[in-house]
Amino acid sequence: MVWREVAGRYRGSLIGVFWSFLNPLFMLIVYTFVFSTVFKVRWSGGSGSSIEFALLVFVGLMVFNVFSECIVRAPTVIVANANYVKKVVFPLEILPLVTLGAALFQLLISCLAWLLVYLACFGLPPPTSLLLPVVVLPLALFTLGFSWFLASLGVYMRDVGQMVGALVSATMFLSAIFYPVSALPESYQPLLRLNPLTLVIEEARNVLFWGVLPDVSIWSALMLLSTIVAWLGFSWFQGTRKGFSDVL
């Protein structure tokens, strides 16, 4: 079902799933041009390269897109698959998991595009880059928990999809994607770090760019929080699914 989800986005196109690689590569080239040529911006604490800035921003967007793609689609994932609700034996709880799997596939493809540009500009990334799946694991659990909750809520309250879209857009600018946490005044930094996405994005940059191992205490806290969110979301979904068929 994950593969069908991915392939379905490009059904009828000439090169099919290959677009999933071309799109992030094209966006990364655009970011590199804009930040290095147009704005000539620099990342505080980095080497001062605008290409580095573009790659750092792209890392943040890669992580954020996993969350945003799942959360935006979650409120309609059950409604859009109403035919499965009528099948008693179908495990409806896997539908948000399918969306997450497709988002993680896109993350993998985006990582390949990022790696291609990084190799061309800076050479081999640090060995800690191999730890990116470990860094992303808490995010996957956290996103899945929220997806279960929103998928159920979206059946009963159709306005949820509209609210989620606006909240996700606001979250993008509050997740340290386009700037490092250190760029903010010290009094605001603890508030920004309350956002789990910020912590995952910062850790992803650490392993991909700076060659820094993930902070065990931060990762453990994120895993605990994400596990609780996933358990609560799944429990909510299972407790409310009995009314899906009546509503739909």
C-alpha cells in the first residue's frame, strides 16, 4: 500500500516515480542559487558558505516535510478511504501508517538529492550521517501518534483539515528550519526547544553536517514523549473507530 501510495502520485507521467527524485533535487538547486547568489546569506557558526546555508535549510525542510505531509493528510485519510471502513476485517489503523511510509520514502529520496549536492560541493559527509534514521525515529512515532488522533477526529469534524493546514504553516516558521536556534535571543531559545521538531532538526544537522553524535539525553526524552503520543493516538483511534461507519 505504501508503494501504491507513492506510485499513484506520478501515475500517467512519462518518468513515473523518478519525479520523486527530480523534485527535491530541483528544489535544492533553487535553494542553493537563491541563498548563494541572490541573498548571499550565511549560517551563524558555519563556514560562511551560502551553499552550506542552503543545504542546512534543506535538512530542516526534509525533516519537517515528514511531519507536515502526514499531519496535513491525516484528517482526510479515513474519509478518503470510506470503502475500507465497510470492510470489517480491514485494519483501518494502518492507513496513517501508509502515509507515514510514503513520507519516509520521500525523505530517503530527498536525502539522496542532498547527498549528491553535498558530494559535489564539500566531499564526503561525516560518518555520523549514518545515524540519521536513529534521529528521525522519534519524529516518526510522534507523527504517527498525531496522525491517528487527527484521522479519527477528521471523521467527526470536517473542519479539522482546514485548521491543521494553518497550524502546520505556522509550525514551519517556529521549527528552526530557516535559522539556527542560536540566532534567537537567549530568553526565547528554551521556548523554541519545546517544539520537538526543532530538536529533531537540530540533531539531524548535527549528524549530517557537524559530525556530532546525537545527544543521548535529548534523544531519550524525545523517544519517551513520542512513544506516549503514539500510544495515546492509537488508543484514541481504536476507541473512536466504532462510529466511523455510522458517520460515513
